[in-house]
Amino acid sequence: MSEMEKYYQVLGVQLGASKEVIKQAYKDLVSVWHPDRFVNNPRLQQKANEKLKEINWAYKKLMEYMANLSYETHKSTSSDYEESPQSKYQPPLKEGQTKRGQEEVLATKVHNLHQKSL
């Protein structure tokens, strides 16, 4: 059994479960195994503390895995598109001009240029 499979097993979810399912399973297990529920029995409190550490570790590792998976997926899809340097340039705002005002000025200029070409 791989490390990742063990983490899924600790949380009691199927391999490849969604982030939401993992999060809900984690919350359920924390409510069951929280050491504060066993304040009158030190032996059970110690066992719950150890179990909670295992649950927290598995949850942490699965969330890191999900975040990396999400990042890699986003990275691979977004790297196909590259903006041209011209599309990133924004002329500086004039005094008292808002970004919206700047966009309207640019849109008007483009419209006027288009009308002249017709």
C-alpha cells in the first residue's frame, strides 16, 4: 500500500475522493476522536490524542496533494496561452482619470480608427 493510499484509508474515504468528501470525513473523525471527549479517562484520552495526530497528518498530506494536483493542472492548461507584450501594456492614467475612464478613451480611439478604415 502506498503512502497516499494509507492517507485515504486513515480518513475512511475512497482513493481519489474529492476535496469536499475528504474535508467532511476529516471533520467527522475529529469530532469522534477529539481528546477533550475523554477528559475523565486518561488512557482513552492518550489513544484519542494519538489517533487525532494520525488523522491530522493524513488530512494535511491529502490537502497538500490536492493543492499540488490543482496547481499542476492549472499550470499545464494556462501555459498553452501566452499574452503578447502589447496586450499587457496599459498607458499611464492622466491626473483625475479612473481606470474605467481610461478604458472608455481607448475604446473610443479604437472605434474611431475602425470608422476611418471603412
